[in-house]
Amino acid sequence: MSKICQITGKKAMIGNNVSHSNHRTKRKFDVNLFTKKFYWPEQDVWVSLNISANGLRTINKMGLNAAIKKAAEKGFLNA
């Protein structure tokens, strides 16, 4: 699976490595992504999500049901 957060939609950014002589080479800034299982009491199931640290904070703030519903509306969740 690609490195995209299923809650926030964050994905890798492209940037430059800059050396001391100001020579620039392309690099990738990956997302702080990990797989975590959540219990979803409304559906009475366990769901496994690839989420970023920011996505985890979103779930803690809004609740799992609201976060999944919002992610599905925006098309981040491929379920």
C-alpha cells in the first residue's frame, strides 16, 4: 500500500538536500506513518488503518466514527 494517511490524506513531499557548497539533490520527506488497529464500537469491529501521527491526534480529538466518516467524504479512505 502507498504511504498515504487514511485519515488526513498526508503523503510524501519532495524537496532538496542542500550541501555545504549549496549543491542541491532531490530527496523525499516521508510521512510519519504507522499501522494501528482501532475498535469501532458503532460497527462492533476492529479496523486496521495506516495513519500518521497527526491522524492519530485527529482520532483522539474527534473520535473514530467522526474521523472515518470525514475521511470517507474526502476520499482518503479506500474501503
